[in-house]
Amino acid sequence: MEQETGRKEIPITRDFVRRDDDEVKKLSKINDAEKLKIALNEKRKSKDMPPLANLINASRKAGNVPVLLYLALLWRCTKPPYETKGIPAAAWARLLGLDNPQTAGAKRIYNAMAILEKNKLISTDNRGRGNIANIVLLDSRGTGGSYRRPYDEYRINKENLYFKVPTSLWVHGKMQKLGSPGIAMLLIFIAEGAYRKENNNNLGYSFPHNAFVIRYAISAATRTKGTKELEKEKLLKVTKKHVGEDSFSVTRLRTYYKLTI
């Protein structure tokens, strides 16, 4: 699909993976673990979570297919009206590397379409399996509004930040090997610039206190599993280092993450 679209990177709005509203800033100041847990549970009940977190939570049964399919749609739909027509589910299943693309793989694609539509990331005229669905992208924030290219939004408002996922991860089969935790952490690390040499003297990215669960609404277990998946595929280097202000300070162990993409 890289030759077909001409894209070597998939642009994604940062709001797809994280929240930066006033409530998040308030939660980040909570130091009491129990109070933080209660506040986060209330936030989850409000369903005001980043779309990526919603897809990962849905993926407990659907696996990595919903988020993979959404990335593939972002890759393909490059021009207004940001839609794709006439592609059978089996073709999407083959692109995603699913087993039995004509049968079980196609079924997983239809299930993923339903999840994406429920989360207001796409609209589709699909009315049953066996039919070819026409798919239209919607706002990557999950508002149900019209889709706009991330760099167009950035031109309008410099606070509308976005990041780019290299399509080489697809071409070389790395993306398809990752489970939903691995894909989630890959997107988060790319969004945070964990591949940049200037991050912490080339050590990589380190999450501020409380920031991870609050910003991304991804559990610690998913974070751990995802980072291990990335390490296994040699896409991530993890470094632990003792840090302290001076020789008399109580040092603490800090973890740094550096993508090797």
C-alpha cells in the first residue's frame, strides 16, 4: 500500500493517544495512591478516555485487529472525502496478516469495523458479513465529527500536535507481529518522541510521575506487556539508571525507553 498511497509515514493526531485537558493536569498532582486510583476509576466511568485506550480495552476479545485496521485506514485514506470503497474484508485481513483471510480473518475485520464505528472513528454502510463495506474516516479524537488531516489541523492551531508512524513497520512485518499492548506502547512512544537523540542525553523517554496512567488511560500491566513485545521485536531499548541531585541525595531508579525504529 506504500506504493499505492505514496506515503512513507502515517500522520496521527496526538489526541488519539493522550489527553491533556485541565482534569488530567489536576489528576497529575495527586500523590496519594488510593486517591489517585479512585479518581482514575471515576474518569474511566465517564468514558472520557483517549480513543486508543478505548480500542485497547475493546481488544481484550478482538485482539490487535481494531487498532491495526484503523492505522491501515489512516494509511490508505489520504484525500477528501477520506473514504475507501470496494475493498472486501478478506483483503483487509490479508493486509493485517490474519489467518484464514477468507473466513475467520474476514469475520475479525467485520468485528473490528463494528468496534471502530462504535467508538466514532469511522462510519460505514456495512449491513452484514459478506458485503463489501464503504468506510469513511471520522475525527481521530472519537467525537464523530468529520476527519481532517493532522497537519491541516496543526496549521490552524499549533496546539493540535501530531506524530508520524513509519510505514516501513508494516512493509517489514513488524506491526503485524505486535499484540494490542505492543501497538499501544509503540504509538505512545512515537507520540512522545522516544526515538529522538536529544531525549535525556540519548537515553530515551522517561514518564513523569503519575503521567502514564493519567494521560493514556492504559493500565500498568498493558504498559509492561507492551514494552516487552517491543523489546522482543527489537524495536525498543529499555535502560534503568539511578538518578539523584548530588552525592548526598537519596537516589531512585528511573526507566528510560528508546525506540530503535
